[in-house]
Amino acid sequence: MPGVYSCDVVGNEKIAESIYAMTITCPDIADTACAGQFVSIKCSEAELLRRPISICSIDSGELKLVYEVKGVGTRWLSSLAVGSSIDVLGPLGKGFTIPESRTLLVGGGIGTPPLLFAAKVSKQKADALLGFRDRSRIILKGEFEGLCENVIIATDDGSSGFHGNVAEPLAELLENGGYGAVLACGPVAMLSAVAGICARLDIPCQVSLEERMACGVGACYVCACATVKDGAASMSRVCKEGPVFDAGEVDWSGKIK
């Protein structure tokens, strides 16, 4: 069950352009959270809505949270000094079901962090395929290399690794790599492409969706998205029934414009 905790900030550093890694102490969340879940943080008394941030990793009662500065709330987060306290609600949402089989982790941009947690708890050593806009936006590469068998980087402009998006090398990797499952998180267009490739190759795929949230606990339905369950159309709350879904349950036609 989620709870509300006052957590001490023990680290908060810039790791790429507009991207920060914050470490907080919260043994209660650390003891119960699973890969793919998130926390919701109160960003100052002036901001009414909390900000949802995926759990990147857990170690000795501490949570690592990687976030991108996009507005007033996350800008406030980036200003916090070590020793500050923040109000945290969590753990929230449905996380990944970790497969028994060899797994390929596919991440895009700020969707990459929750996959590090998945790499840490994988039952076999996973591989990672990570896509970024350019070299300056690459994050967590060293951390993934410490946990994964292979780490493949792709950049849109070709400044590092494969020149192009992750969908391009994905099919070849899946056809030749002996993977039994894919776990993915990133932009909607990327997830839709990954889901399509996995469906064509009949490889199970779980996707973590990113949606705007208000309450974070399923009460307000702001984050509802179109899904298909048992052949029938339905609406699912990303904060409650997700953020992780079986890729075959997501109605991608309604998400890609």
C-alpha cells in the first residue's frame, strides 16, 4: 500500500542537459517498491499537483529518481540542496512483471531510468537498447553497463552509437538475440513501433506509458488511456492499472496522431 513520507534528500545533481538525478532516503518505499512503479512528489507549497517520477533504482533504503526539468515543479526540485526534506507519496502504480527468460530493455530519453531498476532485478542478465536525441542527452550508460550483458546506444543525429531511433536495430536484435521478452519505456511513437515489431515477431512486450497525472492514485481519471481487454474497448488509468501494460492491450491507434 502506498503511503506519504517525509524523505531526506541525500543527492541531487545534474547528469545531462535539463536532467537531474535525485537520491532520497525512504526505507518504507524501498522495501515494497518494484521495477516500473513511481512516486509522486509535492513540489513546494505553491504547487497544488504532485509530480510523478519513476523509480530509477533502490539501494540500502535509498531511492534514485531521475527527472527532466520541464516546468515550475521540476525546476523547484532541481534547486533542492542535500539535507532538504520532501513530501513523497508511493510506491504507486503497477510495475513490470519480470520474465524468467532473457530480456531486452528498450528505453528512450527520460523513459530510460525505470529500466535500470528492471535490469537490477532481472532473473537473467538483460541487454539494453537505449535511444537519445544526441550525445549530450545520454544518461545512465555506465550504470546500465554495470548491470547488463550488452548495452546498445542509438542517437537521432548519429553523434553516438547507432544513427537513428531504437526501432531500426530492434527487429534485427530480436530476430538474432534469443530474447524471450521486451520491456520498454519512452515516447509514445517509440513504444508503438516497439509494440508493432514485437507483435510481428510474437515476442511478449510490456510497455510503461507516460501520461499527465493529477492525483496519481486513480481517483481523477486525468491519465486514462484507451485499451483493449478481452477483445473489448476500455479505458484504463495509467497511474492505477499502469503505468506498465501488456503492449497488446494498448490502443495505439488512439495515441499516435
